[in-house]
Amino acid sequence: MPINFSNAKFIKGAHNLNQCLPDTGIEIAVAGRSNAGKSSALNVITGINGLARISKQPGRTQQINYFELAENRYLVDLPGYGYAKVPPKLRQHWDETLSAYFETRQSLRGLVVIMDVRHPMKDLDRQLIEWVADIGIPVHCLLTKSDKLSKGQAASALEKTRAQLMLIEPTISLQLFSALDQRGVDEAREKIEQWLLE
Ligand SMILES: Nc1nc2c(ncn2[C@@H]2O[C@H](COP(=O)(O)OP(=O)(O)OP(=O)(O)O)[C@@H](O)[C@H]2O)c(=O)[nH]1
Ligand SMILES: [Mg+2]
């Protein structure tokens, strides 16, 4: 039974662990710096324009957002990190909540880390990837906004990042992506589908 990404439906947003969906399904989470292009990637992967915006709250509210793809199969949009204007208390809340999420969530079968191809592997990206890989959660990286670079520049960013990821955990996969020209969308869907059906 292949996954039909265009069935994605926003189910709920959670601010605390006790508001999360019951830990009984199979889910793939998406994380990345604020403004990296997470919402845009989710929209082109599902093919639903505005899907990720549905859950956007006014102000700087951030949430763990659940999108149902099929029975018991979910995409989870995690709060972005690295946004300088987030109040320290809120940042601490998410640091603690997401640590607990990664460490305890049985349903979580893979993490897609979204990075701007022009600035990959910032400190917070690296910390997240090292930590999640250490827990044993599979990681796939999307180097997005690749439309902003020439083919040669993008290829060299890909190889440089691949070498850095190899040193962290050799099983981490990565690819070029663009929400603008939809480069890499099929490859991203394949990875997510493979994890969801494993
Ligand atoms: N050129 C280009 N622009 C992109 C791409 N993906 C996202 N953008 C732009 O980057 C900006 C941020 O995109 P979002 O998808 O909102 O990023 P986000 O990670 O969801 O941001 P937050 O939810 O605020 O953390 C927007 O202006 C997008 O139009 C891409 O592949 N190519
Ligand atoms: Mg967003």
C-alpha cells in the first residue's frame, strides 16, 4: 500500500508532550532552522499548497504539528530552531520538550533535517543531527533552496556536507532539494515512504 502524500491532513498542534498524539502510530518528523524552508518543503512533498500554513499561529507560537497521511501514518512538523527573537523561556521549553520527544517517542521512525544549501551544518544543525543519530533515529538531510546555486556549486555543497555527515554517522543520507523548482521531491518522498512502510 503506497503512501498517498496528497491525502495529508492537519490533525493537531501540540505545545506540550501530553498534547501529542498517542504514541501508537508511525511518524516521520521534519526539523530545521527557522526560515530554512520547512513549511515550503512539506507543501511540495505533499503537493498541497498551504498545508503547513494551516497550523501557523500568529506571533511566535511554535508547535509540534501532526499531519495524517494514512491510518496511523503521520508527518510531524517540529518547531524551528535558531530564531534569535524567541524568548529564552520558550527556547528552553522546546529544548527540553524536543529532547524528551526524541528520547522517548516510539512512533518516530525517521527525522528529515532541512538545511539551506548555502549554509548547511550550522552548530544547531550539527548538535541536533549528532544527538538524534546517537539515539539511533535514522536521519535524512534535505539541502534545500538549491535553485539559488549553480549546478556545480550545489554539487560541491552536497559533497562537502556528505563528508561532514559521514564523520557523524555513515548511514545518514542527504540530497539536494528545492521547493521552488521541485528538484528532489520524488527522492524525498521515496525516503519518507520507505521509513513509513518499514
Ligand atoms: N528560492 C527558494 N526559496 C525558498 C525555498 N524554500 C523556501 N523558500 C523561501 O524561504 C522562506 C522561508 O520558507 P518557509 O518554508 O516558510 O521556512 P520555514 O523553515 O518553514 O520557516 P519557519 O516556519 O518560520 O521556521 C520563504 O520566503 C520561502 O519562500 C526554495 O526551495 N527555494
Ligand atoms: Mg514554517
